Amino acid sequence: MTMELTVGQVAERSGVAVSALHFYESKGLIHSLRTAGNQRRYSRDTLRRIAIIRVAQRVGMPLATIREALDTLPDSRVPTRSDWSRLSATWKDELEQRIANLTLMRDTLDQCIGCGCLSIDRCRLANPDDTWGDQGAGAQRWAAALQQAKPRRRAKSPA
């Protein structure tokens, strides 16, 4: 029989606030059982799962991606080094793309004034090759989004 942990014990041992544990649970990242008094109880493997969540969050992985990865782990035991190796291998391509994007941003940030216009001819971050500038001056992407968001007027019915 495995010892179950209270939410306070998990928070203390993992270094994560109780509110974060509730949030992780609401997003399907961790799971608890309920006692007859409706108190949460966590299995010990939850501590390892929380460690994986925190590492993944530190490198910018979205919660949906983390949940998908955690769903591949067995529910009945603590994830092993082999489990972690298999799980983390699925993230490598995404992390490489993030690194490339961040490197591009770092190296070209001084060329972007961050105005959101997306039509400046030198904005390699948001508007490579000035594709939006070919459609006219100003904030083309934002103008298009605003146009789509406007409520449409109903035609008046003949009286």
C-alpha cells in the first residue's frame, strides 16, 4: 500500500503553492483522490510529475504539451529516468525551434521598434520580407483583425 499525501504535504515537498496544485489538477496535469471528507490525497508519484511540470514550464513548454507528455506516463508508479528520457525526447524539436526563434529575436530586436505596424520594411521578426507592407501602409494585420471583429449590420427588412 502506498502512502498518500495531503495537498499541504505535496505543496511543502514540491515547493509549489497549494493554489498551483489545484490549477495543475484543473488542467489535468496531476490527479488526486478524495477522502470521505472530500479532502484531496495525492500518490507519491505526483511529486515527480510536479518536478517534470516545473522543468517543462521553465523552458517555456505550453501546458497542453506538458499534459500530452504526462499522459504517456504510467499512472501506477513514479516516472523513471527511462520515462523521462523518452518523454523529453519528444520535446527536442520544439525546443530547438524555440531556441532558433529566440536567437533571431535577440539578434534582430534592435531593428524593431515594437510598434505593431507589421509593415516596416526591416521588421524581420513579425514581418519578414515586408509581406504586409505590400498590402498598404499602416497596421495591416491589426486592421484586418479589427474588420473581422466588427459586428455585421443586419439589413433592414422592408416594412
